[in-house]
Amino acid sequence: MKRTGTAELPLHYGACPPWLFRRMVRLSGAIAEAIVLEYGTEEFLRRMADPFFFQSLGCVVGFDFHSSGLTTTLTGALREALNPEELGMAVCGGKGRVSKSVPQEIQRLVDVFSFSTAKAERLKYASRMAAKVDNACVQDGYQLYHHAFIVDEHGNWAVVQQGMNQSFARRYHWLSEKVASFVEEPHAGIIGDRGENTVLDMTARESEESRKISVDLVCEGPKKILAEVREAGQRSLDEFTGRRSEYKLIMPRGHTITSLSKQTMMALRRAYEIQPQNYEELVSLSGIGPKAVRALALVSALIYGKPPSWRDPVRYSFAHGGKDGVPFPVDRQTYQRTTEILEGAIEAARFGSEEKMKAIRRLHEFVG
């Protein structure tokens, strides 16, 4: 059964204490290895794409249960903990500038995982499109600052990326096996504090006609688009949204679209020269960013009466305490013992003894 819900992820200042981060690396690595030994790398990727599991894992290893820093710190710990040569899985990217290094990191995995050139390029494309879709096609006001790309030796992948809007965060989860299209319902889950009033979601099924018209508009050329925008200039956004009570867009009264920016026009000219065959190809083009996507969506709505979705797509605990002492301070002795037990069970499993792993499994069944 699919689980949905919301969680508050307020911005917390400060850094993870070094003593805790070292323990997070050990324990998160041991948990990841236990899952891989028991179920394989694909199952671990599925769990990383599950907002509930990801949040729970961050809590178990001792970070703040409701802090936005859980995302960046947990993926950072896993990045250090997972050894691609041993586990057949790697975490690429991360926070800030590190998020830009994913293509280079994937290239370095070519020899480790014996990826073909074609597979490596597909992985780079998947990373780039996941980031671009959540930046341009889902316009919810959250600026991406963290992008982690988790990939296994078979080329399966998951993405965990996060954006910030003032003092709140929103996390986006992707899973390769669930992505039939990068531009239609591609997310495994989105977790955030609140639903926003106005979100342009071009990935929603309700936006299908708007996507098609956007491609048609581009292929007709920017001059045609600009002429139709000016012709429809007297039709305000107020008028458009007022006709459809299920959509709500708060704009100044009388606001109209009568021109497109120079940058948007340049991007549309480049797209016209390429003549994209579908919306994914259009979005993948360099220069087609949030402004171009939004302009095409609004033009298609104003002229052809095919509005995109304006509904927000946003849709988790305690084992060892939290960094800030909530719900209680981290119990270092218990933390150390838990890590040692799990590492011991994994080491025994490597040498053919399954008894300790079976004991942990029985404990899970008992608690469940």
C-alpha cells in the first residue's frame, strides 16, 4: 500500500558534531550493508527512494528527527560509508558545489562497475534531468541546493535532492525503476512541511495537454509565440483562473502577459532550431529553464484553454536520541553497542555464518 503524508523539515543552524558524524558513518554503513546482504542493492535503492524509510534511517543513526540537515548529513555519511568496490553501490554528489560533481563521479565509476559508455551517459542524463525537472517543471518555490545520486553496479539508481524556501525544506525522491517518463509523475515521493498555494506542476497527468501544446508552440517558432501572446494580452491571468475554481493563482488584478524576456526568447529560438519531438526532449535542452517552461504553460492556457496543474505535488522514530537532545540526548554507549552488534553480524555473514543475521531478523519479526 502506498503511504503518503507530510513532515516538518525546518532549517536548523549549526553542524553535525564530528563525534556523531563518525558514528553515523559506521552505523549507516552497517545498516546499508545488512540490507544489501539480505535483499540486494536494488532493495536498498528502493528504500532510499521511500521518504518514510529515509527519514527513519536518519533518526536511527542519531540526527535531528525534524531537521532539514538530516538529508544532507545522512547522505554525506552514506557517501563515506559505502565502498563501491566492496558493496557494488556508490553515493555521488551531495550539498552545494558537490552536487555539481555527479557527472565526473559517474565517469570514475565506469571502471569500477564496468559501465559501458552508453550506460554512463544514461546515468548522467538521469541525474541532470531529475535536477532540472524539480527546478523547472515543478515550480514550488524551493531552490535546490542538494542533489545525491545513488547508483549500483547494475546501473539502477535513486535520487535524493532537497530545496529550500526561506526556513523550510522540501525533499524529492526518485527511483529508476519507477521512472517511465522524466516529465510525467516521475517521483517516488516528495516530502515537505506544507502545501503551497500556487505550484506549477508540469509533471502532473493533468498537465499532459499543456505539455503537448508547449512542444507545438516551440516547433512553430518564437515569433509565432510572441504574436499570440500579444494578441491574447488583454486576457488576464485573473480571468483565466476565475473561470476554473479548482485552480487558484493570486496575481495583481489586470496583470497580463504581453512579452517574453530576452533570455526566454533566445532559449525558444534554440529550441525551434532543434525541433524537439516531445516535452522531455524540450525540457532537456540547454536554456529551457523555469521561465521558458512557465511562459509556454501560461500561453497554452491563455490561448488554447489547456491549463496545467496548479496543485502542489507534495505528499515521516527515535532509537538513539537526537543531536540537539530531542527527544533525548544520544546514548553513546548504546549507539556503540548497536553498531558493534550489526558489524559483527555482517562480518560473520561474509564468512558463511548466517546465525547472527537470522537473530537480527527474528528480533525484527518479534518487534513487528
